[in-house]
Amino acid sequence: MARTHTIVGLDIGTTKIGAIIAEVDSDGQLNVVGVGKSPSHGLRRGVVVNLEKTVQSITTAVEEAELMAGVEVHSVYAGIAGDHIRSINSRGVIAVSRQDNEITKTDIVRVIDAAKAVAIPMDREIIHVLPQEFIVDDQGGITDPVGMSGVRLEAEVHIVTGAVTSAQNIYKAVRRAGLEVSDIVLEPLASSYAVLDDDEKELGVALLDIGGGTADVAIFHGGSIRHTAVIGLGGDNVTQDISVGLRTPLARAEELKKQHGCALKDLVDESEMIMVPGVGGREPREVPRLYLADIIEARMEEIFHLTLREIRKTDYADLLNAGLVITGGASTIEGAPELAEQVFHCPVKRGIPRGVGGLSESVSEPMYATGVGLVLYGRQFQNELSLIGGVSDERVFEKILNRMKKWMDFF
């Protein structure tokens, strides 16, 4: 039986580089066939600070996934994050072009082009233009106006921008690793494909993806993305606090966080003790686990409060009827959902990646949410290209090619 085509997601994170290879079967189901992971040594807060080390980490992760899958990877959907990410909402208006007033796919492209015609600083690049809703002759709440009749077509869109140099460096690192970039995807958007369902997005939900260097926020309501933001704190800050507070090396602090960490000290037995490795040849010592929980709770509470402040800046703070979903590596700390519930005063759950088959148990942890989301995004992206056709199809490819050409001019 011949292999079907593959989709590869490359999660370029602060603490790890993750590669997930998935095959699309004849029914359109995604089956994970390869997973690779490598420590990330060349990034800080989602931004490349050492190109060669980043290239090495990407190569290691992809080769591990290729070995497991038995396929050779040529292109990837790469994630982008970092506190340079900014987002705005915009509106575009056009007159319907056909004489019979029927809205076509060409009109959709035109109105989205009009919506994204906003002033963007020279050092920033548009990463995504995400339609929220269409308005036909003052009738709003329309998700697909193609085929409808109208004179005036409007589009509400969410525009995500990032620093040009950060995107260039990610693109350059992937190219140096011998791979092509199918598209660059905002990581919280990718994670939403893996951990949120349509009902949550319709009711209103906030997604908090807590990675190593940053915590990424995405707000959905009415089935569309409404706001994105990046908090410049993550799991690495928790590890550093443990290292300083318990006077132990960073590597040992990370182990303590994973093995004994708790984000809510009320859940810890006061009599429970843990062994803390010494530094510089000093003897290990025994301390109450409550000390560790106290350190973790302070930093996690700060991350949650900063997220809450970001959510309250929007018009959707009181419309998140489905509550909050936390995912990412730091969300696996015991007590994280319970602490979040105390801060946000709403239902909170830990987001586990879903929507894929095959080796799904290998990626059924929150740390793989972005990687799984990237392959799910890739499948939808390819499906949309196959359905659009005509002028719109050319415009989509033109958009990607132009973006890549602009970035390559920098090198």
C-alpha cells in the first residue's frame, strides 16, 4: 500500500523543538507516524538568539521523527511565538462586483485585502489575517457569504503581526536545516486546533498555552478568534525561581518541578519532605515539599494574573462562557487548573491534544498541543487550497510566496 501525503508540524519552542509527522489517509483522518523532540538551546522567549544551535536542534528533532516514521521530510508548518507578537482587529468594506449582486470568492479575497490595508510599522510583518465574520448589507454574523446576494460586503478580521527579523530568523533556521516552510503559524492559534472544540469557540473561551519562555493567550467567541497576546513569562521562570529559592542547579530545579511540583500549596501535605540536590559538591538536603509549592504558586499566580489583565483589556472578559483552557508544558504541574480557577473565577481545564490517530498516545500530553495543532492546521490549509480554486487559489499562493520572497531579500 502506497503512503499517503504527509504533513509535518515543527514546534520551535524556548525549551524544546518538537517535530510531528502525520499522514492523511483516504478519509482525511490524520494519523501520527513520527514524533521527534530535541532540547532547544538557541532560543529565548520564543526568539532565535543563536542561529546555529537552533538549526542543530531542529535537525535533531526532525531526524528523530523521520526515523520513527520511515519517511523523509521536505517541508514543515513552523510555529512562531514570542513577546514581539501583536494583534489588532480591522474592518474592510467593498462593493460587490457582479451585476447580479451575487457574492463570489473573488469578493471575499477583495474584502479581506481591504481589511488588512492598515498601517503596519516597517519592522513588522503580517503573519495572519483571520476572518471573524462577514456583513452583507448590514446583516452581520455571516461566516460564508459566497452565493448570497448583496450590494455591500464587509469583513471583520483579526490581524496578527510579528517582528520581521524574528520571522526571518525562524525561516532561515528551518531553511538551513534543509527544509522548506509551508507556512508560519502563530502558536496559540495552532494549539487551539488541538485542544478546543467548536462548541467552546462558539460559547466563548480563553486559551492559555504556557510554554517555557512565554505564555500565549487566544480568545475565541462566536466561533472566531477575537484576541491574541503573549505574556513574557513561562515555565522557565518557575524553574529559575526554584533554583534560586532552594539553591540548587537549574537542571535539578527542573527535575524537582516535574517530579514534586505543585502550583497550589493547599494541596500539599505539610509533613511531606523532598530531597534537594546540592550545588558545587554540597550534600543534598531535605526540605518540606510545601517550600517548593510556595515558590511555584507565586510565579504561576503571577502568570495567571497577567493573563487575566490581558483578557480584561478586551470586550470579551464577561463572555467566556466556556471558561479557560490551559495547555503547554507548564500546565502539567499539579494544581495548575485549581490555582487558575481561584484567579479567573471560572471553569478551568487542562487541554490535551486530540483530533489525530496513529501514534496518538505519543502526543497525548499538553506539551505537544502546538505540534499537533500545526499538523491539524496544515490539513485544513491544504483542504482550503483544494476547495478555493481559481483566482483565490492563486492569490493564496501569491501571498505566501511574496512573504517568503520579502524575507529572503533580507539574507
